[in-house]
Amino acid sequence: MRGTTEATDTGARARGRGGTGRDRPLVGVVGYDLPPGRVARWPEGGYGVPRPYVERLRAAGARTAIVPPGEAGAPEELLAPFDALLLVGGGDVEPTRYGGDAQEPHTYGVEPERDALEILLVRTAEDLRLPILAICRGMQVLNVAYGGTLLQHLPAVPGLGAHGLPLDEGVAMHEVRLAPASLARTSLGAETVRCASHHHQGVDRLGEGLEASGWSEDGLVEAIEAADGAWILGVQWHPEETAAEDPAQQALFDAFVERARRRGD
């Protein structure tokens, strides 16, 4: 397993830059599809991204742009302006995409257009050598994009602890152990990190070309990354929720943005 970046002073260097272009790399963020009525006075619905993701990327020195589900065009064309790709949290991946049970009663928030776009962009970003950071649902999409499967409802899996539930207001805080020399470990700069999570699904069988690099105390896979050393990393927790107070979590965004800045090197 090979890490491809260092969580040194990249955040300080990023925040100290005031330039444009590669000095402030542009990160494409796939947005939520907001249905009609989700936002007051948006009768036709819309697209959006929770603010903390954008704030953490800006703190690392990046510019951001939302890519809405259903966007037309070849994936290479859609990714052409970007230096990196971020997949954020959200509802469940459509079960039929990984051979899951389409009738599982706890499935929620499925967005087929978003699934399709994110999976297509992941595989194209890999070909283009764009860095990919995939958070919570994003990590699940990453695994499915590589042919992996998901545990559809963690509370029904014997032996697993509390990981929070996405539709509740509470957050489960727990520790995650990161593999030595992994991209996850070098990016966060710590062997063990305390993480905020609220998800009811998780990785089951790993996708081809991915390897696990982080685990919670109950053994659930909490981080996955490319086995060939490419800057492709998924984390099952929500680093954007605690990064303002936790330097290790901000270091993840710093490392991601620094790799985007250097991707042509």
C-alpha cells in the first residue's frame, strides 16, 4: 500500500496563496438533487451542496463548482475544467447497481441520476488521474463504481456498534484506525482519528482495485483507497463536520487540495 501525499504544512501554504488557476485548484462537487418543495419558494426544485464541504475546501485553498445530477455531456468534457473531484454525502445508492435488495425497507433518498453521474465521473477521473475524495455516501458510490457491494442496513448486522442514522439529528462519534503508510494515514497525519458519522450503510465486498485502509473498533471498513497508489480515497465518516476544530480532519482536505494543485507535476 502506498500513500501519495504528505499532511505537512499544506494547509498553511494553501491558505497563504492568493493567486488563481493552479494556485487555487478548482474542485468539482457533485450536488444533491433538491426536489420540489425541499427549499421554500423553489417550486421547481434545484441543486445544492451542504456548506461545510465548500468551507473546508476553501480553507484548504481551493475554488469550487457544483456539477448537478443529470448534466449532459461526455464525462471527459464535464471534468475538463476541474483539478479534482469531490463526492459528498446523501441518500442511498440504488440497490440494483450492486445486486442489493431493492425492497430493503430502510432504503432512502435514492437519486438514480446522481448515482449514474457520480459512477461515470469516478471512472473517468481515474483515467484522467484527477484526485478523488469521496465522503460517506461518496465512499459507497466509489466502492460500487469499482464493482463492490454494500451492507444495506448496519443496525441489522450482528456485532456492529453505533454509526448514527442519517435521518436522525444525532451524530455518532467513534475512533477510526488507519493503516500504516496508507493514503488515509498520510493525509490525516495520525494513526487513529476521532470521527463523526451518521450512516446506515457501509462497504461489504471491496471493489476491484480498491483496498481497505481504515476501520472502526467494531471492524467496519471506514476508509478505502486505490491499490495502485493513485490519489483516490473514500472515508465513511464526515470530516467536514469537525474539521474546523480538528486539525487531522482539516488535513484531509488540505492534502486533497494540495494534490489537485500538483496533479500536473
